[in-house]
Amino acid sequence: MQRFLPLLITCVLLLTFAALGQNGPTAASTQPSTTSSDENAELRRELEQMKKAVAAIEERLSAQEKAAQEKKEEEAKQVPAGDQSTTAELATEVKDLDHRVAQTERRGALDRLNWSGDFRVENNSIFAHIPAHYDGMQLQSLMVKTLWTIAPTSQGGLGLSLDPSKLPPNPADYAPYL
């Protein structure tokens, strides 16, 4: 605001001089010198009035600035004592916040590594006798002979047909032979 007032005064003076410059040469050549001295006196009075107005505005501005400073000082003084925290309270609050942030960051880091699943186990009570040695060549021989008997004669087999209707009706009767 203090910069604005001198700028305002300067602008008013420039406009005044510009108005005088436009009307000055024509008026001076046509009118006698007494009117120009009257105009000069009138302009000086206006200039004095403007200076007084600017001084009054500057006084009001300084009064407003002082009032604003006093108001800020009063507000600073009126801060209740309960709002002012001690350093011990602030230290405990900082530790608490630090602990909370650390927990959140740890949880965020572990979320990338969380694996889950389940482990399933099945127990059966099936008893069987498994021999220590099993002759695989004998099994292969029996399998080839069985397939040879069922194979068609065009492929070198006996050509016996496996007719399911000739099997006994109860599967338990022929299940040991399969």
C-alpha cells in the first residue's frame, strides 16, 4: 500500500500536466497572461488539496497497519496454556507416530511375500502282501500269450473271440482272472 500511494500521486500529476499541455499553448496564445496566472494558482490549490488527501490516506493506512499488528499480537498472547504442548508430550507423540508408520511399512513389505495354502493328507488302511521280488519277464510273457490267443488269425493269433455274454453274470466270479 505504501508503494501504491506515491504511484497514485505521480499518475494524478502526470494527467494534470498532460491536460495542461493540451490546453496550454492554444489558451496562452489567445488569452491574456492574467488568466494563465489564475489557472496556475488554481492548479496549485488543487495540488495542495491532493497532497492533503494523500497525507490523510497515508495516515489511515498506517493506522490500519498498526491495528492489524496489535490484533496479531493480542491473538498470539491469547493462546491458551492448554494448547501448548510440552516437549515430553511431543516426543511421545512422535514415537507413537513412528511406531505406527513402521508397522504400516512392514505390513506393506510383507504383503508382497505372503504365501498361503493348505497341506492335505490322506491315510488309508489297505493291507496287502507285496513280494520282495517280482519277475517282470514272466508277467510280460503271460501278457503276450493272452493277447496272442485273442488276436485275429490274420495277425498270427488264435482268433478266439472275447464274447462278454459268455462271461458269468456275477463279476466277482471272474474278477480274479482279469
